[in-house]
Amino acid sequence: MVRYKPARADRKKKAPSGLRGAIPCIVMLVSGMALFFLLLYAILRGA
């Protein structure tokens, strides 16, 4: 009889581990820049 392997057993990792750690860093950088620009906008609008 033929034995079938699970589909996930043969898959290799497509994303390297470095990319997985870079995603939260990029999200934090973008959110920090957005907060900075919103702060500058609020300061300039109040002047």
C-alpha cells in the first residue's frame, strides 16, 4: 500500500527568519513616523 505524507511535512520555509523579525520593526518605525508627523501638524495648526 502507498502511504501518503501530510502536505505540510514537505514544505520548506519560504520566509527567512530575519524577515520575520523585521516586520515588527518596520511597523514600529512607520507608526513612530506617523505620530511624529501628526504632532508636527498639531503644532503648526495651533500656531
